[in-house]
Amino acid sequence: MTDPAPHRLPPASDDAGADAPAAAREQVSLFGEILDWMLAPLLLLWPMSVLLTWLVAQGIANKPFDRALGDMAQLLATQVSIDGPPNQPAQARFSLPAAAAQALHTEPEDTVYYQVLGLRGEFLSGDRTLRVPDDEARAPPGEVRFRDDILQAEAIRVAYLWVDMPVGPGQSQPLVQVAETLGKRSRLATEIIKGVIVPQFVILPIAVLLVWLALARGISPLNELQQRIRRRDSADLSPIDEREAPEEVSPLVRAINDLLSRLDRSIRTQKNFIADAAHQLKTPLAGLRTQAELAQRELDAEPPKVQQVRRSLQQIARSSQRAANMVNQLLALARAEDKEHHNLNQTVALGRLARETVQDFVPRAMDRRIDLGYEGPEPSADAPLAVRGHPVLLLEALRNLVDNALLYTPVGGTVTVRVLPDPFGQVVVLQVEDSGPGIPASERAQVFEPFYRVLDSGVDGSGLGLAIVREIARQHGAEIVLEDANERHRPGLNEQAGAAFGPGALFTLRFPAWTPDE
């Protein structure tokens, strides 16, 4: 069997450069992420709060001054009267008492304007430059309305109403308007904004500090968990107590505990494997040393005992071969367990692989007078029996099954390698059948464990072959079944050299089938 081709890196392409920024991405801080998501909205809402406060302050500042301005407009409206000579059109009259005139000029900070128009829109008193409201803004008589306007390049607030009194045809109610500048309104709004915003400049940093402290305190259990894990000994793979972690972190702790459990099992398995391998290798190495010392002793004798030296050298050769087989089996098991470098996406014709394996083992079978045969499709019909996998691993599994069958089958027995299709096209079946002593039902689960050998078998093996088969089958998603072959009465079998044929062993592997359409 040849080793798999060395793994080569694919040629560099432009796509590799596109992945470089992702690989160099900075590590994300959980503390920073939470802090950003809490403070960013807070800092965005603060300017909105200032704007809303300013709008509310404007409304609050306008209400009392609008009420006073409206009262002044109503006061002036009471001074409008209608009179005139009989049989003459009525005329509107307006007289401003001294008390009312004084009320118009009691505001030291703002300038107050007024205007009174008569029944035909003629000017009666006040400031001529005040703009007359549009017809769309006309209100029912006696109702006070307000508007913002500009007078002499200065913003003003205007209260106006049409006086409620009877008028003749072609006439309209007299109009009274009172306006004032916005000095005290702006100052009141500014005072309100200052009273609301200034405390926010103190509260906002305190809020940021409290958020920072709350996050630091909330994440502190994670830091404590990290320190406990760091203080652990490297050999301590016991589970972490979930009760010592916050509830939100419990799923993470459970995942870590699951990983520690799997890692502990893997390390124990490796330790047991190394111990078993050392024990298995110790026997042939001890034999080599013993036979070498015995050969040296025989060579030092006078005269040298050539026959004894020849037998020792033969034992040395057998022991070295056994050690070499053991090392090869260990390497094969290591290759089978190495999942990172396996490309299981190649199309493998299982029939062709089985035929080639049988041909390789024919000389060994002939030496032991064992009938080794193959039952399966012809080379032209391999396509329906194709599987997806790694050809070298599949060949390794098949060789171990055939080697195991030849090893345990007595002289004159039969070994058959069989490849069968599934009538429903779901699986491809690989079988290796022998007429050996079989495997007791009580030991069929253990024979797939490394270094396990059937008791009283009388066969010298490494105990790794079936473990390799199981691992390769598992990686290829194949089901492996061991049962009796029941070949005791198969035609053609006979008792040769006194060998008692047993029920035999039948290994069946069911691989998922693959078709070219896939």
C-alpha cells in the first residue's frame, strides 16, 4: 500500500487578499459594545432634548404675554363707538383714555404698538405701519387672534380682533390690533432653557459615570470566572460550577464544560493508547534484545554454534517484522484519525478497489492454501457502486479486513470479498467473509477497540486492524456490522489438515451511495 500524496497548498489568488481584512479584524470588546449602545443613544437624544426644551420654553413664555396682549386689545376695543348725524352714514369713533394710554407705555423693555381701523377700513388711531390681517385670517367678531409679524425690521407679536357691533351695508367691523416686541418673551424662554439645560450638563456626566460603573460591576463576574479558569492547573479538566457564573453566562459555561469533558475523554484515550502501544512494542523489542544476546553468546562459544545463531537470527527477523507491522498499524490509525487533512470528496469505485486488493493478497492466500475470491460487478459496471471518500483510507480499511480474515482462517478455508448494490440505490455494501473460528457475540463490541484480541485465538496480531476499519468507516458515514458467516456447510469446504472450521465472521460495511447526477 502506498502512502497518500503529500498535501499541497493551492496557488495564491486574488481572493486571498480579500479575506485579509477579515483575518486582521480587531477583537471586539463586550464592555465597549454595551457602553456604545447605551451612551450613543443617550448622546443622540440629548440634542433632541435641548431642541424640544427650547420649543416648550417658547410656548410657555408666550402664554402669559399673549394673555396680557389680548386683554389690552379687548380693552382698546371697548373704546370704539359708532355715531353720526341722522340720515348720514355711521362713523366709527375711538377715544383713548389717559389710563389706557399709560398702560400701553408701561413696558420698559419692549415697545408696544396699536392700530384702530374704522367701519370702512379707514385709519382712526395708532401706528399706520401695522399690517392688516389677510381675509383668510379673519375671525368672528369679538374673538382675539394672534400672529407673528415684522415691524421696522423687528419681530413682533400681534393680537387683533374685529369689534362686535352692528354695521350697515358695505361696512365691516372696526379692527383693533395691539403689537409688542419680543424682548421679555425671549428673556423668559432663555431663563427656562437655562433652568432645564444647565442641570443636564451636570446630570449627563454623572449618568455616563454611573453607566460605566454599572457595566464594570455587571461584567466583574466574567472577570472572576476568567481568573478562576486561569488559576487552574493544566491537567484539571473538571467541569466549571455553573452556580458561580451569572445566569446569562450559564450556556457558555455548559458549552465549556462539554468541551472539557470531550477533551478529558480524548486525553484519556490517547494516554491509554500510548500505554497500550508501549506495552505492545515492548514484547518484540525485548525479544530482539534476548535473541541478540543469545546469538552473541553462541558466537563467543568454542566452537561457535552456527545452528543456534541461525535460529536466533530468524527470531530477530520475526520480532523486527512484528515491530515494523505494529508501527505501520499505529501510523495507519493516526492517519485515519487525522480529520484535518482528509479530502473525502473524491469518487471511489468500490468494486475496482476490492478487485485490486484481492489480487494483492492472492500470493499470501496461496501460501496458506486459502481460497480467496471476489464477488461483485465487472469493471464496466463500477459506476453504480461508487462512493464518495478518500481512496487511500478506503484501501487501508479493506486491506485490514482481508488481512484479518486471512490471519484467522485455517489452512484450506475460504475468504470472500463481496461488493453488492442496494436495490433502492441508497447504499453500497462491502462484505468480507471468512470460514474461520468466528468471534463470540460477547466480544464483538470489544474487537473494534485498539489492541484488543480475541482470547485463545492463537494468532499473533497487533489488535489495531479492526480499530482502523471502524475509524475509517465512521469518517465516511458507513455502518459496520459483525455477524457469523455460517459457512460451516458451504459446498467446497472440507476438513484439511485437521482444521476445524468455525461459523466464520462476516464484516459488512454499508456506505452511502453516490451517483454522477449528484
